[in-house]
Amino acid sequence: METVTIVLILLLAVIVSGTISRIVPLPFPRPLFQIALGAVIGLTGEWRVMLDPDLFFLLFLPPLLFIDGWRIPREELFRDGKTVLELALGLVVFTVLGVGFLIHWLIPAMPLAVCFALAAVVSPTDPIAVSAIAQRVPIPKRMMHILEGESLLNDASGLVCLRFAIAAALTGAFSIKAAALSFLWMSLGGLASGVLVAWGISRIKSWITKRYGNDDGAQVLVSVLIPFAAYLLAEHLHCSGILAAVAAGLTMGFVEVPGEIEANTRLRRTGLWDMLQFTLNGIIFVLLGEQLPVVFEGARQIVQVTGHLHVGWLAVYVLAINVGLALLRFVWVWVSLRLTFFRAGERHRSPNWRIVAAMSVAGVRGAITLAGVLTLPLAMPDGSAFPARSLAILLAMGVIIFSLVVASVALPWLLNGLTLPPEPSHAAEEDAARVAAAQAAIAAVELAEHTMAHGKDDADMYVTVAARIMDAYRQRIDSRSLEGEERLSLGLREQVERHLRLAGLRAERRAISDMARRQEIGTEITRKLLREIDLMEARILA
């Protein structure tokens, strides 16, 4: 009963924090409000959440990484793939080494392997926190795509480095050859596990659907189970479950044929995953805040591990680690952008310092950092406590909070008027696709009209209805063939039409809701009509 109560309180905290973040006129993202609310719960509540690290990893990371991989724009990811890989792989190793030695220099009492473990968990960035900041200030699309791709892959690389560091801390030995071979097996095996699970389940699901029909609930539930299956298979084979979840998400974007999934199923699945992503990320940040009072209670004992007597040294360590992270990221981002964005045809140019600074500040830490640091073992093989575990958790929490605050304050200023090299326009592709789809629809309507009207007394009615539908499709084709000023005029008309259609749909919704409150129409009819309006509005807003 207590477990259920805790879960309900956490869910309520996620909801309340979202409401507070919209009400309070402060330039801070939702995760900071979630952390603050979690801290209030930790101070006032009599219970504490004690999760096994492995269980924490299994519950939160596979679905979050899977949905990030599934939804990331693949074309943009591959177009800027070199930049993404430089940030996601090279920068992680650069950060682990640089920050690891920095932490060991600051805190000699912390074993070097534990320093590298802490550096590994603070190396991955968190796109969810950046997205929350982007709700208040627009981030250029290309920058957002690079940040999303980086965070998708550096989650895996950072956590793989964490595993090696923990192994070195537990055994007291580290072999570069063994680590390299282990890294290859964990990486390739994890990627293969994710691809195999996603591809295999998709094929089985498609086969069942073709022969026995579609089941909306089963389709949605299967999509939720795929990341856990990929993660557990990889972990069973001693590979990277994190990479398996990422690979499964990326694979789903390739193997799933849109026509095989009914529209209703896609809508339900999208809604469920939106809710899961929002809930899991929110719970992680609330848990972070809930743990803060407990960690700070032992701050005096923790700081003694460092050889100092004043608790204020903890703030110095957090500040120093964040400065180290920022400097290393600034240098790496400058070099990376200099070798990619500003190389082809523009060798004389260097990236604007504001672009580099914005990319550096936008690399905030969040859910993955917290999930990773909580997986540090509780004890050594001989039963003794894992060295400096509480200190590592406290420092990781400080890095998360500090990076969120700095990004909230600095990113809007850095992004004001900032432009990246433009993304290629996809207008021609979109026009061609819309024309082809409309032409196919006209042919199908003509065929269906001839088939349905043949030999019937009311054949004229079929012809009239078909003509009206085909006229709408022909208008779409004609509108995509315009050029120059006519195209600009069409764009303005489309904006006006969009505004008016939304006004009409919202008036329809209010009228139907009023009729339902007056009990002039039944619940079933109300639900049906409101769903139709919601779908039309979603189509216009897409």
C-alpha cells in the first residue's frame, strides 16, 4: 500500500510542477520546478524512495532512449552525422578523461576510478531539459537536431564508460586491451540486439495483423514492451542494454510500414508515448529533488571525505566541475563546428563565438546523469561501502541543477538573433509528395465511383459526390504548381484559412460541449463529434 501511495504522490508532483512552471513568471524550465517540488516533498514527507540501482535503470532508461531514437528526424541525424558523432563519442571520452582528472585533483581522497565514473555520468546531455528551455525561447532547428542526436548517442557512450569505471573501481585493475574488446562486444552486441528485437517483433506483428486483423490495444502495448525486451536481451548477453534500446528505437523508424498501422492505433500510441515520456522524465527530476534533503543531511560527513571541514567546499567542487565541463565542451564544439559546418566552401570562416557558446550552454545535464549516478554500487565485493558514493551523488545533483540554471539564464540571451547555417529546404519534396498523393486519390475515387455507381438508379448522386471530392484534390495539385508571387499569395491565404478553420472548429467544440451540458445530446454522440473535431484540429496544427 505504501508503494502505491508513493507512486501516486510522485505522479501528482509531476502534474503540479507542470502547472506551477506555467503560472510562475520565471525563466526556468519545468525540471527545476520538479526538483524544487521534490525537495519540498523530501522535507515534509516521512517516506523515502529507495530504488535498487539496476531496477532504476531498467524502469526509466529503456523507454526514454527508445522513444528518442524512434522520433528523432533520421534525415537530419544522418546529414549532420559527423558533427553528432564527434560530440556524442569524441566529446564524451574527452570529457571523461579531462573532468575525471580534474575531480581527482580537486578531491584526492576520491579514488581515480570513482572520479572517472562521476565524469562519465555527467558527460551525457539531456534533450528533455533543453526542450523545456526551448519552450520559452526558440532554438534553431538545426541546433536542436544536433543536440537531440548528440544526446541520443552520448547517453549510451557515457554509460558504457561508466560501466568500465565501475568495473575498475570494484576490481582495482584496468586493462586497455580488455576494455577495448569489451567495448566492441558491448557496443556491437547491444546494437545488434536492439535491431534484432525491433525488426523481429515488427515482422511478427505485421504477419499477425495481415492474417487475423488489427488490435489497437495490443499494438500499443507491444510498442511499450519492445525497449524492455531489447534491453533485457542485451543485458543477458552482457552487452549494452542502453545501446540496444537506442538501436531498437532507430530501427522502428525504418522497419515499420505506415500503411500497416491504422490511424486510430497511431493516435493512441502517440498519446501513450507522449504521456510516458512526460511522466518518466518528470518522476526522475522529482526523485532528484526528493533525495536532496537526505543527501544534504549528511553533507558534513560527506565533506570530510574530501579532507576539508567546511560544507561550502561542496559548492566550490560543483562550480569547478561545471566550469571544467563548459570549457572542455566549448573547445570541442569549436573544433567540431570548424571542421564540419564552416569547412566546405567556407574555409576562411570560423564559427561565431555565440554559436559555440550556445551549443556549450545547451548541453545541460538531466535525467540520464541522475539515473547513471544512482547505479553506482552500494558496496564493494568484500562488503565494504563503495568509496565516496554519497559524495558522487551529491556532486552529480549539483551539476544537474547548476547546468539547468545557467542554461535558463544564458541560453535566451545567446540565442537572441542567432542563426546557424540554414537547413536545406524540403518544400519541393513536400509539394511532390502532396501532388503524387492527390493524383493517386483522384484515380482511386474515379475507380470507386464507377464501381459503386454501376447499374444503380441513383448513379448521378455518386458522380456528384465523386466530382466534389476530386475537385478538392485537383485544387491541391494546382496550388502546388504556383510560383513566385502567386506562391507567396497562396501562403498568406493558407495562413488566413488556417486561422479561420481553427476558429470554426473551436466554436464547434464549444457548441457541442454546451449541448452536452444541457443534455440535448448523449455521451456517445458527444464523444464521437468531439473526436472528429480533435482530429481535424490536429491535422491543421500539424
